[in-house]
Amino acid sequence: MTIIEQCRAFLNNKELQRHWVKDKGVQIYFRKSNKWLNDGKVTALEIGNIDIKPTGQGIFTNLIREIHVLNPYDVTFVQNVNPRFRSWFIRNFWEEFYQQSEYHYYLWTT
């Protein structure tokens, strides 16, 4: 199964709350969670860890867009973002959330 197919299966599985998806040089750790954002509780698809090799080929940016489209929750939330991706998130209208000296980004699905 591709990363996107595995992500879809995870999202459709009501029992799984966290899961690694892996395929050909790509590993992503997902969590389903509740977050407090903008003074309210929201449901989130969290991306807690991403490992992609080789880098610099647009794999991450393409995957994050596809994953966000699949997400049935209120927000897609990406934790502990590598500083080299900060400008990409800002350019693509993701909101920045700074906590405990780490940058996180989220994008509303609705």
C-alpha cells in the first residue's frame, strides 16, 4: 500500500489512535488527538514524525498536501517542524504555534 492508502486506512480505523505508515524511504507517524487552539477544543490529525529519504525532491510537500485533503478532522497539525520548512508552511497559509521552544503548524480543514 502507498503512504496515502495507508493514511486513509488509518483514518478510517476507529480503534487506532496512533500509527506509523512506511513505504520506500518514507516513514510518517500519525496520531488522532484533541487540541486546544484559538481558545477552543478541536480534533486533529497530528503528524508527529516524518522521515523521508532522499530529501529535496518535493516528496514532503506533495505528501502533506494529499494528507491534508484526506483529513476528516478540524485541523492537520504538524509537530516540531524542521526550521528549513518554516517558510513553506507560512507561504502556504499554515498557522504557526510556538510552544516549548519548538515550532508547530496547523491548517484548518473546513
